[in-house]
Amino acid sequence: MTKSKIQKQEILRTLSEKIKKSKSIIFASFNALEVKENEALRAKLREENGEYYVAKKTLMDLAFKDKKIAGLKVKGFDGKVAAIFSYKDEVAPAKVIFNFKKDKEGKIVFLGGILNETLLSSTEVENLAKLPSKLELQAKLVGSLNAPISGFVTVLAGNLRGLVTVLKAIEEKKV
């Protein structure tokens, strides 16, 4: 069903707002996804502060025209194209789709993405999805910062344990 000029302008305005708010954008082809799978993917993305949005490729190209990202032509992608917007964590939507993709082999495919005003290839998006999450990296950092302190505490506790052991041995000799 063809959309009126007013509907297209509304979609363009909505897309432009989403582009401005997003930290990263991933493009995926979803030709073989069933409705239930599509809805499940949308729900998972919402949990990660992401959004799955489908519009005509021409409208997407018009919306991205202001961004002036070299080499971006949504119309050049094959099949139906979804734009996945990330509003909080740049990597989270890529991880969600990567994990979803494992179960639904061939039903959804990375086409590319945008991160920090830079166009990413499908391989780069897949590599991005394989990175640890922000929370995992923060936990590793805290663990690394905590390691010397906990080692120091262990050494101090060892000295005290040794002293207690020596005193206990002396006490047993006297008795």
C-alpha cells in the first residue's frame, strides 16, 4: 500500500529523530524472519535500550543524507532492511542480534552499521558484537584494580597466621 506524502514526511521526521538520539546504528536484512521471531527480537532490543525500525530504503537514505556518512547507501543493501538504533550502549544491539542470529541461522544478517559517524562493514559489526559488554569490561577493570590490594591483604594475613602458629608452638612446648 502506497503511503501519502504526509505519511512519508512523518516517517522521515521520526527516522531523523531516532538517528540524532542514537549512539550506534546497525543495518540488518530480515527477509526470512517470521512475525513471532520479529516481535521477540524487538522485545530483546527494547530490554537493551535499542529499537528495531523498518522503513523504505529510499526514506532511510533521505534521513541519513544530513549525517553525510561517506559510502552509506541503504538502497544498495539487498532485501528488506531494518535499522537497529542503540540509545544507551553502542554494542548491546549488535550483541542481541548476534545471539539471536545463532539460533535463527540465515534468517537475519548484518549488512553494516554506523558508529561515531563512521560506516562499518558487516564484518566489523560482527566483530563489535563479539566484544565484551560495557558491564563485563567494568567488572574486569575493578577486578584488576582490586587484585594488588587483595594480594597485599593476603600477605598481611599470612604473616599474622605465621605469628599465631609460632606462638601456638611455643605454648605447646611450655606445657
